[in-house]
Amino acid sequence: MLKITVEDLKKDHEISVYLTRSTEYLGRIGFTEHGKRHATMISERAYNVLKELGYKERDCELAAVAGYIHDIGNMINRYNHGGSGAVMAYTILSRLGMPPDEIALVISAIGNHEEERGNAINHIAAALILADKSDVHRSRVTNKDFATFEIHDRVNYAANSSQLVIDKELRTIALEITIDTNICPVMEYFEIFLARMIMSRRAAHFLDCHFKLVINNNQLL
């Protein structure tokens, strides 16, 4: 039985094209970066969530696999990109030889990572949700004209750092963000990301953890 890893995905030309096109197309309609940078970061963070909580290595690797290809559906359309991405991922992972029981975990996670319609239905999905919703950073802003920034641009550009901190003993998962309030007030973060934080809290609960949001060293959730 083949053990497909993230390194296998990074070498795959088809996946590379889809990630490149996804962020290219989204950039044309004003969205933040959803390409290889985002894919790599979410892959690493999803892996780390399960690793820090003591899950088996293969479970951690499957979370990383889901994280790397979770956004390829954006190449088709931003709307329901989780669903279309899951179908695309099924075809790719089947071609690579991943067994059905592992494919089932990965594509269900991809199909459930959108806050509009997703749920933490298994541990892979929960890790992916927490990782995906944690990526807030100025490097994601594709608009280079500060004068035309809308709220998503401002919030991401104001974020100097963001990280997930997992404490296995206390069973906490904390999203720690540093925001430059000269660029945008903290309230604007909540204005656009409240649904994401609710989803993150539910995902942490699935993993038997408590979710915390810390902005500029102040715990807000």
C-alpha cells in the first residue's frame, strides 16, 4: 500500500498548475493569496496540530496532504471551492495510488473547510480548519495599491504575525496574532473573521480542546 506524502504532492505537475492558477484567478477578483505559500503553510500547521496532540504519524501526514491541496477548487470558482476541490483531489489521489480509506479522510476534510458550509467531521477536517483559518498575514495581500485596500486587504496587511500554539496538557489551541492597529482596528478583524473563529472553536472542541484567540497579547476568546 502506497503512503502518499506531501513531498509527493509537491513534485506533481498537475497540482502545481492548479495551485498557481487558483491564486492567479482569485487575484484578478481581489482575493488574497491562495497559492503555494498558503498551501505549504496550511499543510505544515495542520500536521502540527495533530502532532502536538499526540495523533499517529500517518494521521498527521494525511492532515498535511489535505492542507496542501485544500484550495485547488478555487481554480474553478470561489463559490463552493471546497466541494469542487474535494472532487479534484479524489481524482488526483486515486491516480497517485492512495488507498480509499485515506482518500475518504482527505477529501471529506477538503469538502468541509469552508466556514459557509463546512464542519469538523473528523480529526483531519478539524486540523485543516484550524490551520486554514489561522493564516492571516500581510504577505497574502495581492493588491499593491494601499489606497484601494478593502477590509480584507487591510486586516491581512495589518497582521505582522500569526501562529497556532497547541498545549496538549491544558488541551488548548490558541491563535496568536499581532496586528498593527495603525492600519486597522481589531474590531475589523472580528467584522470579517467572526464566522472563521466560531468554526475554529468547534474544530478545537472536536479535538477535545478549548480554542483561544489572542490579539496583541490580549485574550479575546
